[in-house]
Amino acid sequence: MTSGIVQIVTSGPYTKEENIMQGAPQRHGIFYGWVIVATAGIIVGIGMGLMFSVGVFMEPLETTFGWGRGQIAQGILYSWVMFGAFSLIFGALSDRFGLQRLVLIGGLMFGAGMLGLSRMQTLWQLYVFHGLLVGGGIGAFLVPLTSTVMRWFIRHRGLVVALVNSGAGLGSMVFARLTRDMGLEPYGGVEPAPRAAAGVTPVGVHL
């Protein structure tokens, strides 16, 4: 993902008819709004997929650090609370400051949280890195991006919202499996975290 993609998203007109009248880009006769929908779905899928993949590490975290499942689940709960809170905050601010800045902030929060998780040693770090930074960072993705794609359409708004939100489910399915396949068994379940962090941080920064 590059910042240019987000610039296209944030600078797009509000309706399909206005888009066509103002000469917005089309590829092979395909309305460019569908490209924006696909891009937003991928961004949401990456963020939500990596947040949900923490469940794959439940047992390894218990074994490595001696934490109880209730304590680990509490960190997951915090991420959901922060996701909801920051979705409200970022959604309200997107009309004032624009999507690009907010997605950049969210991407930096998300990348920092993932990198922190790869180095954590104590339970409070799980709560801060996963609960606050990862959960809060993803709040910059779902609601603002959903609002943006709706501006490109008069019809099919329900469909495009569903497509963007489906990225969360697809991302969870894909990344949970990838996280395990990338080395959960050979590395004891904890070492794959730096790989995920290294992969997501450049994406977050370029968003």
C-alpha cells in the first residue's frame, strides 16, 4: 500500500455521477470506486486479521510466561474496547482532518503495537501493546474507510459497506492460518510475532 492510494481515496468525489462528470480515473470502463472498495477491504483485512490472530498464541503465551487464560483474554478485551473507542474518535475526526492523516496515525500505532508485542516480557505490556496500540490503531481503519467508500456511490452503498466489512472476516481467517504456518510449531509460538510486526509496520507507515 502506498500513500498515493490513500490520496486517491481521500480526494475522491462524493458520487458516481459527479465522479464520471469530473473525469475521475476509470480502467477498462470499470468505475474506479470499486478499486477504492477493494483497497479499503484489504486494509481492514490486514488490520483485523492480525488483531484476531493473537488467539493463535494463547497456549504459547501460557507456556512461555505462565499467564492464565483469563489474564490473556483480558488483553484481548482491552483491544476491543480501544477499537470501539478509537473508531468513534477517528470517525468523528475524519470529517475535520481527512482520512490520510488518521490512517497514518492508526498505522503507526498498529505497527508500534505489533513490534512491542514481539519484545514483551510482562503482562502489562500485553495490555498496552495489544490492548491500546493495536486495538486503537485499527480504529482508524474500519469506520473512516467505510465512510469514505460510501461517498463514491449513490447506489449499491449497502453492498460496498458489506464488502469492506467482509475484509475483517476474511483477514481473520487468512492471517490466523498464516501466523500458524509461518512458524508457530517450530518456534514455540512466540518468535513468529517479530515476523508479523516486521511485515505490518511498513504497511502501516505507508498508509
